[in-house]
Amino acid sequence: MKRFWRQAVVVLALAGLGSIAAAVIPPAHDAKAAGCTSPSIVFGRWRWCGYFYNKFEDTGLNVRDAGVPSSVNTAQEFINLVEGDYSSGDTHKITEAVFVVRTMIGDPLPSPPCALGTCKSLSGAQITEFEKRVKAYGNISENGTTSTGSNGSISWWHMDYMHCNTDNTYYQDGYHDIAPYIISKTNTPECDNSGVQFDHIIFYDKSGNVLWKIRRLCMNPLGTIKPLAAAPSYNLTGASSVSDTTVIPGQTITFTHKVTNSGPDTAPGVRYTVYHNGAVKATGGPFNLGVTTNTVNTNSFKIPAGSLPGTKFCQYVHFTPKNEDGGSGDSAQACATVIADFNLIPTVLPSTGSAQQNDTISFTYSVHNDGPTPSTTTTCKVVGNAHAPGYTPLPQQDVDRTSDAGYSAPATNCPRNFLEGSDTQVATETVSVGNAAPGSRICRSLVVNPKDETGGFRASAEGCVVVAKTPYVHFQGNDVWAGGGFSAVNPACNTASKITTAAHALQDGTVAGGGVEYAAFALGKITNFGSAGHAIINPAAPLGKMLTFSNTNSSNLGFYGAPQHCINDYITTYSGTPITTKPATIDVNQASGTYQINGAHTFHGNVPNGSSQIWLVNGDVTIDGDIKYSDSYNGVADIPSLVIITTGKILVQDNVKQMDGLFVSRGTFNSCSNAPATLSVSTCNNQLVVNGSVITGALVLQRTFGADGSDDGSRKVPAEVFNFSPEMYLKSALNGDNASTLRTVDTKDLPPRY
């Protein structure tokens, strides 16, 4: 290896520079020579001694014929080049690799004699040490031009020329390289010529002193070779922790990340990255880490609202280097897991509390979670039941429930998770009431599972719709007037009373409701009460208001424009009648007569043909049985006439179905006076027909008959009917035969009817 003997005496072909010749070539090596038994000095070296004594096995003029490729720009790439040459099988490259490794780690050859070829091998420990020392000059940062490490730095592309009066050998004290070769103009004419420059790789120590200087062109070292410093020894580990491993949405937790160096040396150029569920949370470095533990990052994190049970929020710290060999490490993940802490409240909301036959109703099903976390995956089930009258709906219970046979439940959007503090609609249902019996209930429940983190069913309070009916009142044969007053009580007669009854739209498009055959007058508002023989539910509709008198507009009925309306109670007219004593219960099946009696009395019976009776009662009147006229007359004289006038109330009991005559009360006319506090379809369920006229301070209608059945026609049947009968036109005991002042009902107030 002639180049090993004298690096500077070469022929260089450089682009644009021409050729530079070096004339001296050492003589051929004696192939039979062995060891250093007869050394001679050749160009400042002991011939056949040192690393390259067996030169006859090598060829070429360079340490590495191809030099250092331009692709070698990092410590690892340099290591890969040398180790690749050592394992290549090429004796020249093996010699180069052994020379570089042994000299860089400061590991001398055995003292002479050294058998041929015995100094061209490397142990695994030598290679490992070589890797560590080279990496220690590039383990902090590398950019392809310069590498920086814990022990120094490497310049990969240093342009320089040959310097006169410097060493140009592989000189190492103690390795039989006893005399450095000094570059001079004599042996190297191009020295100190700055116009002839080459790329070099230079290893510097931490103080900037040159340890190794290599020409890339040939990989030959320049100057005195010094071993690279031993790499520091350290080992880094990471640890991550979290302040609470079980969490709920909205809770704030703290993650802490630490990096520990177990030594024995300081770790240089430490960098870290904190990852949160796989995404970068924070970065830091570079910094030197002594033999200690450093908290590199602390961060707070708020558990997002709606985080489902079982959701994990994890962080770990990734760090480099891991040890003196480089690499990287990760801490074990620190995780906070969202626990289940929920409480589900299923609810059913009917569109109405009551509905009539053939109506359409709806139910809305929702779930409220009043716990601090979302629920686990929850199932939902709608339960449908129908119940007979008198049923009490079930409260919320932690049980499962079962639907009636044949019930088809609506679909829900379950299974699902219910977020904390949320109200979630899971289903809706539309139901036709059909011909369900009045008083029965259409009920729905919503069952969820699990109800809370402990599991199990929970059924909502039943949402029920009572199948109700809205009894109606009809007035036939004359007008209805509300408002004003009794002149004997209030001479102004100007009380602005109202008429308010109920109406209901049927599926055939018609309307069932209260109304009068002829005209409706009121000094107050008229609501849902029809005139001209039609029911009304829409005040803007043409039918049902044809004879409703108003002083405002066609959609705001009533407020008839009379200044007053005086009602004659006829008490003064008959107060001069002698007071007589009669039994407490009076049967009207008796002859004609005019009577004034004191105290409460009860009436019933059939009025004989031709009988004209007037009763003035200073007290309440109770009707406990039907009062009827005959069904046939031979003439006008046979038409009976019954007038009952009371200073108190007229109280009609529930068994009464028919009342014929004229009834006057300063107080209240009650159509079912013995009704319970809460009406039902089973009470006051007889139709009441009054054939005649009613004059009263207030009309209380409590009959529950009608407004139901299997068809819309039967659902229009009224509970009370007030007929201004033909008999009232032909004969009335009041004022002789003149009935021009009478109406079907003349009342101070016709109150709401539901």
C-alpha cells in the first residue's frame, strides 16, 4: 500500500487544476519478510511494522480507493461505511476498516513480532466501542454539514489545502511509527497553495482541537492521529403519571412527565415530546441531563363534556437519546378513564290529558340523565296498555313492564348513550282513540336498561290519556240570552255575562257542540257556542254564528250592544199571594192553583191536562223526579202550565230526565245538584230534557250523557236539551197566554261547559 507510506506524494486529477505529480514511490515489499526482525526506515516509518506492515496484501495508493462517498454526512453513515468495508471480504477495505476502528478507539496493535494477517481482525467489543465513540460526536444534532455531540463535533465538508511543516503520516507514539513525516515544499510542492483545496472530514474535541482530519478524496488521515474520547455512559427512562385515574366529564386532571438519567455520566442533547391520545401535546429540549430526575412537563386537561364511560385519556413522554448508543424511549402511558355515574329518568308525555272517541293523540318518549357522566349503552322499550275506568296510573318503578297482547310499539333510537344533564327524545307515537269507552285510559310507559351504573330496569311513570267526552247542551225553539240581571236585584241590569260551552271537531269534518236553534245574545263574550242550529268551533267559520249577535267583529262573538238586559223574576208579581203550608215534597199532579210557600221544597209528578199551577217558593227548590205534561190534548184548554218561581236555587237531581214547565230562579239552576265533587261518566249520566223555559241567575250544567258512541252522529247527542215547547207559545200561566217575553233560557250568566 504505497499510499500508506506517503500520502502527499500522489498524482491528483482535479477538475480545472490539471495534474500534480509526486515522484517518490517506495520499493516493493519483500513477500518473504516476516515480522519486524530487520526493520528499516522508509519515509519515516519502520518498514513492515505498524498497522500496514503486510502491504503486499493490499493494492492502491489510498486508505480507501474510492475515498469517502458524498452520501456520508452523519455519524451513523460514517459508521456504516467503515463496518461495511470490514465485512466486505476485500482485503484492502478490511485493512482500512481495522486501521480506522483501532486508531479511533486508541486500541494499539500487538507489539512485534506480528504474524502476517493477524492484525486485521476486530472483536465485537472493539466495533461497539467504535460506534459509541463516533456517535458521541453527533448525538445532539446533525444537519448534513455539521454534527454536534456530547464529546465534540464533526465537520463533514471542510475545504482546506495542504499545509507545509505539518505531519502527514499515520504517526502514533508507541506503535512503531517513530517519526512523523513532515510536509514540505520539497516532498509536497502543492503545500501552502490555497488554490489547491480539498474536502475534509474533521473530528473536533469539545475545545475545538482537531482529533482526526480525513481527506474525502482518499480517506487518508492528515496530521497526528489522536483517539476519539470515550463516549459518555448514561441511560434514560421516562415516567408519566396522572392526578386521577377515574374521572367524570368536566373534571380537570393533571398529567406529570419525568425523565430520569441513571448515569453514570450526563446525558447530552435530551429532547422530549409529550403525546396525548396519540397527538403531540408538548415538546422540549435540547438540554443536558445529569444523573437526576427532571420533571419535563406538567399539563392540565379538562375531561370533555359528553365523554362516554370507558373513554380513556392517556399521555406518555417520548425522549431521545435513550442511552449513549442513541435511540429513543417512551414512558408507560398514564391514563384517566371515564367512569359510569349516571341516573336515567324515563318519561312519557301525552299530547293531552283527555281525548274523545275517534280523536288522534300522541305520546312523546324521553330520557333525562341527571348523573355527572353519560350512560353506558342503554336500551329503551315502549310499553302500551289500555285500562278500564277507575284505573290509577303506575308511578316510576325500577321494574320491567309488559305491553298488552297485540300492541305494536314504536321504534326508538336506542340502544344509545345518554349524555350527562341531557333530555333526549327517543320516540314519538300517534294513536287513534277509536271507540274506546269513555272513562277508560290509554297508557304508555318507557322502560330503560340499565337505569344507572349498577344496572337493572327502570319504567317511567305511566303517561295516560283519559278517554273523556264533552257533554253538550242544546237550546231549541227560541233564543238564549246571557247578561244583564234581575231588575229587582240590580236595577241597572248591566252585568256583562258570557256564554262559554264546548265544541269538538269530528273526523267527518262536522262539529259537535253546544248551540241554540235561533239567536244567541250576550253582554259578554260568546265562545264555542253556535247559533242558527249549528255548532261552532272556529269563530271565523260562517256556520254557527249566523244569529250570534256581536258589537265587535265576526271573529269576536258576543258583546251584544244593548246597554242593559233586565230579567223579570216574577217574584214581585206573585209576592202578594197568600202564604200557604204545603208538604216538603210536592206532587204536581193536582188541580190549578197559585201558591206561595216558605222554605225548601221538593217537586215531581205529572201535571194533569188543563191544570195551571204557579208556585212561588221562598227557598230552594229540589226536583227529585220527572215533571211531565200529557202527551195528548183535546184542545188548547187541555194544555197544562206549570210555573215554579224560587228566591233560591233550583236543584235537579241526577235521576230526573224530563222537566216540563217554566222555571224561574234568582239563584242557580243546577242540572245535577247531587253530583259528586269529581264527575265521571258513571255519574249524572242521564239526559235531561227541559220542555219549556228557564230564567235563572246562573245555569250550571253537569250532565255527562251523550258525546260518545260508535259513530260521529251519536257523538253529537247533547247531555241537556232545553226546548221552548209549543205549549209555551199556546199557553203559559205567566201573564195569561202572552209568551212574547219568554226565551228558551234567559240567564244572567251561562258559564263554561266542559
